[in-house]
Amino acid sequence: MYTINNKYFESPDVILAEMDGEGVFLNIKTEKYYSLNKTGMDIFKLLINDSDKNEIVFQLLEKYNVDEKILQEDIVRLVNELVDANIIIEGPSS
């Protein structure tokens, strides 16, 4: 489960192709694809650049016209999906 203290890294088993702000990930071990739209890629980039949950929420609220509670729920859901798909991996907490 995603928490504010977790750090995330791109999985070494994943190849990312980016085009027009969207991303397609290929897990080379499972041979499965996973795609993200521009908003999902914004979250992904903030996560792997060591941003904490509050910073991610703040930056996305500045960029998108969205309710903060809904945004927080969407971030948690996406992070859990990315972990489950082995797109990102959890590192040591800080």
C-alpha cells in the first residue's frame, strides 16, 4: 500500500517508451505492456524523482483542475497498480 514514506524506483525489468507525454512500459520478464496517459506519466515521473505524496499532490493540483480528495485517491490507486504490475518497485523508506 502506498504511503507517504515509501520511495519508488522504476523496475529494472521495464522498458519505457514515451511519446507526446504518454508512456508505454514493457515488462521484459512477463512480456506484458502497460500504458499511461499524460496525467499518469506526470505521477510516475514525480514518484521516481523522489517527490513525496504532498509534493505530488501540490504539483498536480497546480497543473490540473481536479478535486484534491479525488486526486489523492487516484494517486494511491495508480501507485498500487504500478507496483502490482512491477512497473515501479518500493525502496527503503526515508
